[in-house]
Amino acid sequence: MNVEVTPLPGIGVRKDFALRNGRRIGVVTHRDGKIDLIVSKSDDPDACLAELPLTAEEAGALANLLGAPQLVAQLSEEHRDLPGIHTRQIPVGTPFDGRTLGDTALRTRTGVSVVAVMRAGQVHPSPTPDFTLTAGDLMVTVGTSEGLDNAVKILKRG
């Protein structure tokens, strides 16, 4: 995908890309920090069909919705030929809010590896044991089905 970055003098920056149908979809980041999700008209890429203002939290949630499945799909494809190995995204529950990845002892307790943590639209690859978790983070994990099921329980209940 070719993402175009367009400075908008006095407003901020527009970042967008073309969809298959010719429309453009993107984000306008305003100088004051506001964020708008935009969709252009198919016959005029400079005219907006829809503009949705997003809070930083909403933008992060949307990025997680779009980013985590993409990362999991890529990892799943890479592990396709390895029988018994699965990839899953697992939400971090409140018992681990503000605690470190090492506090979960996931690898020791389940054999599951944490490949990345998604937070507010940002991917944190290969987190170390001292990485501080936040409730709502999505862990991208690799392991056996049983190990992943146990990891879900641990991250939910503590």
C-alpha cells in the first residue's frame, strides 16, 4: 500500500491510501491533537464522504482491532507447517494492570511465548519480562492449544 502524506497548512497532516474501488481512506491528525477518520468520495478524492472524529482512546482501539488480527494472521501463516503450534491474541485482564510481563510467568506456567503486545494502536514486539502491562492490552502469543487456553485463564483471572 502506498500511504500518501499531505501537509494541511494550519490544520495538521492527512495520511491516506487508495482502496480497490478508487475511494481513499485515511486519518487527519490535527495540530491540536484531534484525530479524524476520513473516507473520500469515489469521484473526488479531495472531498470527504464521511469524517468521523475519534478520541485518542477510540483511535487506539480501532488500531488494535485492525492491527492485531493482521499480525496474528501473518504469524499463523508462518506457523502453518508446524503441527501443534498456534497463534492467538489474548487480552490482558485487570489482575495484571500495571504489573510486568514477568509477573504473569506465562512461559513457565503454560509454555506460551509472547511475540508482541498491542496497545493503543502501537505494536511492542518481543516484550521483555520487565514490560509493564495495561488492562486491555492484546498479547500476541504462540503455543499449543492447551497452553494458549491456560494463558487466557491466567491473564483473565490472575
